[in-house]
Amino acid sequence: MSRQLLVLDVVGLTPRLLPHMPNLMSVGAAVPLEPVLPAVTCSVQSTFLTGEPVSGHGIVGNGWYFRDLGEVLLWRQHNALVGGEKLWDTVRRAEPGFTVANVCWWYAMGADVDWTVTPRPIYYADGRKEPDCYTFPPELHDELVADLGPFPLFTYWGPTAGLPSSSWIARAAERIMSAKNPDLTLVYLPHLDYDLQRYGPSDPRAERAAAELDTVIAPLLRAARASGRTIVALSEYGITDVRRPVDINRLLRSEGWLNVHTQDGMEYLDPWTSRAFAVADHQIAHVYVRDARDVPEVRKVCEQLPGVGEIRDGLGHERSGELVLLAEPDAWFTYYYWLDDARAPDFAQLVEIHRKPGYDPAELFFDPAGPGAAKARAGLALARKKLGLRYRMSAVGLDAGARAVRGSHGLLPADSADGPVWLCDDPAVAPARVHATEVKGLLMRLLEGDGARE
């Protein structure tokens, strides 16, 4: 290729936050970027890398109901789930030796790239979960850990999510660029996701988070410039202020559409016998209706729920729900299906992204109903863990946690000032607006040297 390229996915970045990020602003002028619906991580990233809409690549959210398995699964990692031709496959047809490093973009596992880093805990047989990451090639793991320490998983998500995880990712990317010299380096920086979801983008802590992340980005930008790389920074979505959780599954259960099964006094979603249930994903909810003849009646039930702004007939792909609910701008969907907190499953109060049948932003808080007690429980669990005993880190709130959430995303932005952005340090590749489906083509132009700095 004529150029090497660094692409930073700065999650949650909007024009309103950029003034607090002078290092990032130096990359170039901010151009509005229109995401796809749903405007969530897995869907938008898949569009960036394939140029396909959701109906083409099939990533209808951060998770969905796998009808062939009878299970709701979120945050899968296998790249084969993503349909369409990826950017690197397209480039390699003309440039077979083209090399790629993927540093924490989603669907990393199994992707045909040269270097991969992605968060991956160690799940021990006794139930313990320890921080770690997956790498390809395998020896890259020990190189990074020796240099940077273990991947700080508990600052990547959960009540203690914060800057150390983004710092680790940025430093790992810098070392890979230096040691491996990839043609394309993809870097995912999640820090803005945390306090903007906790407190909302209007809270002063959002500006502080932006400034913190900007300090982390600065060395990576310097390294890219020193090596002659072209730099692109973009975001998947903007986070907007919210105040209302919407309990779609509780409504469906109350109306007799959703079933549960019970074990040890705890209730679990029963997708096998439910006539309709929802997979909640921020401000989007896929409603899966077992019998197509019931769709009109389920639609009527959903229309009566306060906080539902629009109902669509799916997203044009078989993985989508028969109905897709869009929240009103100040609302978001919970996955909660129990009607009595005493019957909630034990994982409901854990950071447990793979067992919950929907997204749960309450995992970003220690239980607001009793934060001191929640921290004490977490401390006791940590002590049991260090002693080698079984433990349960029950720190997450239920309804109180949901009511504490002040930021969400998933809808198309009503105002470009609150939407995602595109920045590039080559002024020759700077359209007035960018649609997510155009990102792949723009990156190819930059890689091919179609710009001012050939």
C-alpha cells in the first residue's frame, strides 16, 4: 500500500466533547458521521469494516436471540458471525501482503488479521474469573503482559470501569505499531462510554472523562505521526441524556406473552415456550414473536408502553426480532422480566454480560440503593476469592441501578452535535458528511494514497 493507517474508534465522541480534547482535535476537522440503526458498538463497527448495512452483515445488535440454539447471547466474539467482505480482505485482493493489527475492535476472534488483542477473562474450573486478554499470535500475549502488566479487565467494564483499560489498550497499540509495523492498526478506546452512561453527557464529569482520555491518546498520536501514518479518529454513536428505564419484558410477562421457569426460587427467562419476549439493547429492543399471526397483537401491547417511541417491522435480517422497538429519546430498555426482586436470578446483581438476556448498564454502578453495603459485599467476595473460596460479587443494583442510569444510545442522532464524528489528518479525504456505510471506502482511499500526502 502507499500508506499506513491508524484508525481510532473513540466510543461516544461527539462535537460537544471535542473542545475538551485538544490532542484529538489536532487530527483534523470534525465531520458528522451518520451511524446505522441500531447505533450500538457491534452493529456500527461491522458496518465500518464491511461497508454493509445491518441487513447485509447481520449484526443486528450487541446480541440477539439465536433461534437455532434457543438462547439469547450477547457479546459473542467470533468474526465469522459478521457477513460481508471485511476491509482487509478487499485490500488484499490487490495487495496480498497487507498486514492488520486489531486492538480491541469487536468480533476480533478468528478474524483474518495478523495481530489481535481482545479482552478475554480466564474462567477457571472452580468458577473464578481473572483478568486477561486473548492475543494472536499467542506469543504476543506474554510480550504485552511483560511490558504492560495484565489487561485491567475490571476497569474495562463494571462499577470500577475507568481510564486504566483505555490506557492499556493505547499503550499496547503503540507497542504493536513499533514492533510489528502493521499497514492498518485498529484501536478501540472505550473510556467515554462509562461516565457518559453513568451520569449523562450534560454532567460535568463527561467533560472530565473526555479530557482524561485525551491525555491517553496523545502519545499514540505522536507515535503514529513519527512513523508517517495517516490518522483517522471516529466514533460509533453519541450518548444522550436519559431518565426513564422501560421494562418491556415485564409488560410482556404481565400480558401473558413471556414465560419463565423457576429453579431454587429464582426465575429465568424461558425463550423456548414464550410467545413473545424482548432482547433489550440500550434504546433498541428486538421483540421475538414465535407465531407470525401474533405479531399484530404483540405490536398493540408494545404500543401502550410509555417510553416506546416507534415500532418497526424488523431490520431486514433473519436475526432481527419480528418487531424492533425504538425508545423515546429520554428512555432506554431494561432486560428485566421478573416481577418481584426476591425472585430475580443471582446473576442479576453481578457483572455478568454473557448470562443476562439483554444489556444491563446498571453494571456500571455499585448498588445505588446501598452503595456502602454493595462495596462491603464486593470486598468480602474479593477476600474469599484470595483465600481460594467460592464467592459471588453481588454489587449491582436492580431497579435502583436502572433508575440511576443517565446516558444511553442506539437511536439515530436528532442533532449532529450529539452524534458521532469522523476526523482525518489528510484534508483531501474530508467529505462534508460521512455515512457509516462509506467508512470502508474512505479508509481504502487513504490506504491507497488517494489524498494530499502521496
